[in-house]
Amino acid sequence: MLTGSNKPVDFLMDVDCILYLTKGTVLEQLQKVGRMVHPVVPDRYKVTETNRSGLYPHPMAVTLGDHGRLLVSDYKPMNKTTRLLQVRLHSPAEVKIIEELGDARNIMYLKSTAYVSEPTGINVISI
């Protein structure tokens, strides 16, 4: 029913598409159809290998890195270790494990360097 020029992204801001989809002939056709399939979760929110539920269960600290990236300390209380994660704010988010650390809780970032506080002192990590 939609022309080939209509792309899913165009639906977000295309007034002509909304007018077309609310036309009487389109609504009549939809009433005749017994079932219709529609994605409940848009592609940009689909689960990937790096954003599954439970993958990063205990984020303790978040700081802003370069180019819209976040640095996150993900604490594992059972073995008292922390993963330093770099999150690229994209759709879907891309997560990279930078380093496995000891009992680290806080992060500071400055000029391509992460400063992570641990009970034994400050760990300096070049990103």
C-alpha cells in the first residue's frame, strides 16, 4: 500500500505519509484485513550481543569520555572486581570492555586518560 519511496525513517517526520495512512481508502482496506503485523520493538532498540539484559548489572560510576562516549565502572560484588566499560552512544549502544580491575568504584576522565580509584590507590588507564 505504501510506495517504494516511503522508508521507515521517513515516517517519523513525514506529514504526507501520515495523511496517506489516514486516508479513507487505506482505513477501509485495513478494516477488511483480519490480521496485521507490526514491529513492537523498533530495530534501534533490539537486543544485541553488547546490550542484553543483565550484561552490566552493577554500574557504580559514569563519566563522560571523548566523542560522546561514556566510561562506566561495572562492579561485581560477589568477587569484588570491576570492569571498566566504554559505551559509544549509538543506536544500539556499543559497549567495549576496556579493562578488568580490582575493587574500583569511582572514575574520572581527562585527556584520553581514565583515573580509577581503588583501595590500593589510583589506577591510571590510557584510553
